[in-house]
Amino acid sequence: MSSSLKGFNVACPKCGAEKQINVPESLFFQKKFGTVKIKIPQGAVCTDHNFIVFISTKGKIVGYDVIDASISSDQDRVLPKEIIDLTLDKLIDAFGFNCVIGLIHAKLFDYPSFVLRSEEFKININQIDKIFDSLIPLQYRNNNAIKDVEFDTYVFNNQNYFYTAFKDNNTGAFLINNRKHVIHKPWKTTCDFEKSILDNALGRKDEGEQLNYLAQYINQFIKDVEFTKTLLENSKRISEKDLIKQLKEKLVVSTINKKRVLIIKEFIKQRFSKELSDRIKN
Ligand SMILES: [Zn+2]
């Protein structure tokens, strides 16, 4: 029998690095139902982590798990009951890096988001929602709370059918599952900004302060946005180049570059108006 390979775009649940991994198709013939577990060794997708990816027998990634004795041996302790103990690391352990990035983006850019689950989730979703809210300045918090949805495994014996059905009814929402997998992103932009502030916050030594740093980075970004908004309100059009120049002069604390301007533009379009963001010309 020929051993053909099937490629999967695998994302590390600890750091978000992505890479295509080829898996022998024969693995899926051996199992008719459920999921195939594949161990990803350190170095295969990213340099620092090993983890498990779950692939349905229909050939779709349905989740991830981290290989870490201190966590996987006792899922109940992944998140403590006290909100006060919650660190960025624990959030990433619970949701996966790319899901956390997406949740920050959803909150900041005002998109609804859902955690789809087939089993009891040992996480209080309201509490999680409050944490993400607390990262954002008060006047930019919105009604798009993170919600969780449980699906009936009797009705949907294949979870992908549920995901597809739910996605079709919520095309504007960010969807993840309780196994660290991003199911649907309603935006076209990459989340480079969110990734960089998350990396920066994780780089801070004091774990208890990492969430505060994240909030500070977001706050600085909002200040940049508001300054840009005022500029745009007072001009009919401005070239990207001129805008970068003006922001560099006035916003000395921020690193202003093309990427930053793009994300500011996206925020203005999503939160204020397309007409205003269109005043920034290439
Ligand atoms: Zn990694």
C-alpha cells in the first residue's frame, strides 16, 4: 500500500508558531470514529515546545493539548477559582496561544466570540470575559461578551458538523473550542499586534504583573488611535508617510511604523467609521 501523506497547518498552543506537518493518511484508515492523537516533538513546529494535536478521522484539526506533567495530570487545576491568581501563563495553558491572541483582538475590535465545547469546561467564562475586559480602557469595553456554547454530542456525533453549522449562523464571530483550536476568524487582518504585545508581556519577569503590562500596551495603542483620530478629523486626507512622520513627532513613547499605522487604521475603521479610516491614503 502506498503511504501518501496529508498536510496539516499545525499551530503551537504555547507560542502560536505555525508549520505544516505531514501525516501518513493510513493513520486515519485505522480508526473509523473519534480523533487521532499525534505527538508533535520539540523542534518540529517551534523550538521550545512539544504538544499533542488532535485530528478527526475526517481529516480536520479539532484541538490541541500541551505536554506538561504539571498541567495535564490534573486538568482541574489549570485555572484557579480565585480570579486574583489568574496569570497570563494560565490563560494560555487553558485556551492556547492563538486563541488568546484572537480573544484580545475580538475584544479590542468589537467582535462577538464563542468557546464551543462538548464537555463541561472547568473555566468560568464570565470571569474570563471580565479579565479580557479589564485589559481594555473603560470607554472601549463593549457588549460583546465572550460566551460558551455546549453542543449535544447525540445530535452532532461529528463535532465538525456542529462547528460548520454554528459558523454558518455566526459568520461575524470569532470561534474557538475548548481544546485550544481556532475554528473561525471573522477578520482578514493578521493579529501581529496582539502577538507582539502578548510576547512582550510574557517576557516580563513578574508573572503577577504580566496582565497589567498587557493592559498598558493596549492603553498606549488606544492613545495612538485617539491622536490619529483627531488628526484625521481635521484633514480631508493624509498620506501614510505623512501620518507616520507626524505620529513619530508627537507619540514618542510608541514605536511608530507602517504596521502600527495599519492596525490603527483598522481600529478606526472597525470602531469609528470607514470614511474616517479611508482618509489615510497609501
Ligand atoms: Zn511553541
